Amino acid sequence: MTSSNNKLFGLTGSDKQKLIDRIRNRNRKGDGTETPSKHKFSSKMEEIPEEYYKLEFLPGVKQLQIQMTAAEKFGIENPFFRVHESVAGNETRIGDKNYINYSSYNYLGLCGHPKISKSAKDAIDRYGTSASASRPVSGERPIHRDLERRLAEIHKTEDCIAFVSGHATNVTTIGCLFGKDDLILHDALAHNSIIQGAVLSGAKRLSFPHNDYAALDKILAENRTKFKRVLIVIEGMYSMDGDIPNLPEFIELKRKYKVFLMVDEAHSLGVLGERGFGIKEHFAVNSDAVDITMGTLSKTLSSCGGYIAGKRILIENLKFNAPGFVYSVGMAPPSAAAALAALELLVKEPERIRRLQKLGGTFHQMATAAGLNTGYCQGFAIIPIITGSSILSVKLSNVLLEKGINVQPIIYPAVEERAARLRFFLCANHTEEQIAYTIEILAKELHKLKKTSLFTI
Ligand SMILES: Cc1ncc(COP(=O)(O)O)c(C=O)c1O
């Protein structure tokens, strides 16, 4: 963890030093993870050092080992990669027990819905399990275009293009549309896929403080004329914090500075707006005020994949030029069919959206009333409970599991150490009783853990 040792699992002072010393001493005994020595390039093959061709020296290996060792020393069970034996909605089954679940993006409780599962099965019977080629080559199926047309209707855009992964959608779209003479401005809390896309594009990349359109205004005033094209990327809802940007203000900046605006609706589709159509509906803004609307199929839509909706010219361009579309297999037919069936249910059953919105408000109010720190949360479907320590978050998650509640910790380096948290995703199927029980246990156990000596090795 080299430069980030000071943030190791939230440990302070002598405990942290003791732990690091132990790990370092073990490494000196020869387990092969000592920091690579400085190497001057040499033309001799025999002088190529081990760290350039052995897997144990790959970046990240050592950091992971330190984190695992720390967890082991503190007797903390790894809360990641828990195996779920059922559909994960408001409840889930892990091992042989049922839990109240807050760890899935199944916002409207649609995953596992019989109509969606049937559509996926029918698509398998008709087209098989794979598109077996990229769509331009011979992977195109009617279900692809049906899905894209429906997504375009919902976002009120001319057209839409679907990709096999949400993450890859951002990477390949931003990566292919922008280049070295351009500037990409993204929120400080932007999703990794947005940042990876910006890096791939070769454009200059700057972040602006979270949701701060006034700060973005200043950055644009100073920088706009130094670049050809400028892209602002924001998200419809921020998944770590459960808050939303003031979209009309960002649209204003887009117009003022003659730049492009992209909105990632991964967590806002199905969650925001009267009909769940996302942040544009929430703020009642004109659809074409946003140049590039991005979304994923893996959350509300209970499938797998991502999409871009926008003007026909943009979609055509991506169809022929985005490497992640042209050189990648078409979306699996059952995935496309499941997403389309989920979209139909979203439209037909708006009460799911109203219920989710109500539950989000209830959870948020009860958490605040119990004295819990919910950060920037605005009471939609994502509620962070900030503990300020990775180790405390992991312990709390494990204690809650013992009490029948499954919720994941978000720890450094996914967020800054002082922002470590538990993150609750709500589902339209949660009951008020489940929420009341959760808040009660959460407040009690957090209080208890804060009083115990967490940091003793
Ligand atoms: C804001 C945002 N964009 C993109 C993605 C990537 O989507 P997927 O998980 O469907 O690949 C995520 C995933 O969580 C996300 O939160």
C-alpha cells in the first residue's frame, strides 16, 4: 500500500505501525513481495529483474495482501463475494439462511419477475444463448432493435445503441468520441467507467467538486477556449452517496460554453421521475438538452449490458466506430429480451416507482432521526451510512449479517478512508417493518462497536 499507508484500514498510531512492521518483516523472510528495487535499463537479458516478469510483483498484489493480512489479524471475516442462493431483492438467501437484503440494484424488484424470466427463456428458445458474433458481422437479432427503440422512446431520443456491458459502454463511447485536443470534465465522484473512458480518449481530464456547478462554471470560463470539444459528464444519481445533480444548472453551462453534456442514468432510471424515466423527467427538462444519455441494463432493468441514447447521428457513429460495439459480440438475446420485458413492466406498473420513492424517504428520515450520518443522501433509493473507518464498516456489516441484514461496506480505496460507509440499496419490495428493524439494529450495533476497542492487534 506504499503511498497510502497512512490510510490503511483507518488504523491510527502504533497499531498501524505494528501491523505494517509485521508484514514487512515477513516479506523480508522471502515471500516474494518486497518492494521492487530501482532498476536501470540494461541491454543484458540476465539483468532483467524478477519484478518485471513475475506475477507476485504486479501492481496491486502487495496492497491486497496487506489488506487481507490486516483483516486476518483483526479476525474480520471477508464481507465480499458472498454467495447468494436466490434472486436478490428485498430479501436474499446466503448459505442456508434468509436475510433482509440491501446489496442489490434490483430497485423495482423486477429481477426474477416471472414475465421477465419467461421473455428471456423464450428468447433462448428462439435465438439461443449467444448472438455468436458482433452485430455488424452477423450478430443482429430483432430483439436488439426492439430494445433500442423502446429505450429511445423512454428517453425521448431519436435512437439508441445497446452494448454488452454498462462499464464498457462508458469506456468505449467516451474513448471513441473524444481525443487529444479535447477536454473532459467530470464530477469528482464519477464512476470508474467514466474515468477509464476519459483516460482512453487521450483528452485532458479535469474533475470538478461534487455536484458543484458554480465551480464547474469557473473551470469552463478559464479553459473552454483552450480546447476543441469539451464534454461535461455527470450522473443521474451518485451511487456512493445517493444524491443527484441540479441538472438544469449543468444544461445552462452546456449552452453558455458550447460544450457537450453526457448524463449517466445507471442509478436514476426506475428511481427518479414520476414514471421512473430518470433525471430528465425528474427536472422536467427537454430531452435534447442532454447530448449523450447513458444507462445500464443491470440495475432497474434486471439484465446485463449498457446503452447510449441520443440523436440518430450519434448512434450511427457509435454503431460504426465504437470499438466496444464493432469488435465485441452483440448482446446475448436473453439479456436483451429480459431488459425489454423489464421496461414494459416499468411502464405498466408505476406504483413500483412511487413505492420505492416513498421507502427511500422513510429510510432516510428514520436514519437521520436515529443520529446516523447519511452524508449527501437525498432520500432516494441509495442511503449511505458513513462510519468514517473501513475497519468499522466491515465489522458493522458482519455484525448486521449475524442479525439477519445483508449490507455491503464500502471501504478505502473505493472511497476515502474518512468516508468509509455501509451502503443501503432499497428495493420497491422492502416493507416498512424491515426498514424499522434495520434502523434500530444499525444504530444500536454501530454505537456498541464505536465503544469497543477496534484497533487492538
Ligand atoms: C454510474 C455507473 N455507470 C456505469 C456502471 C457500469 O454498469 P454495469 O455494472 O452494468 O457494467 C455503473 C455500475 O455500477 C455505475 O454505477
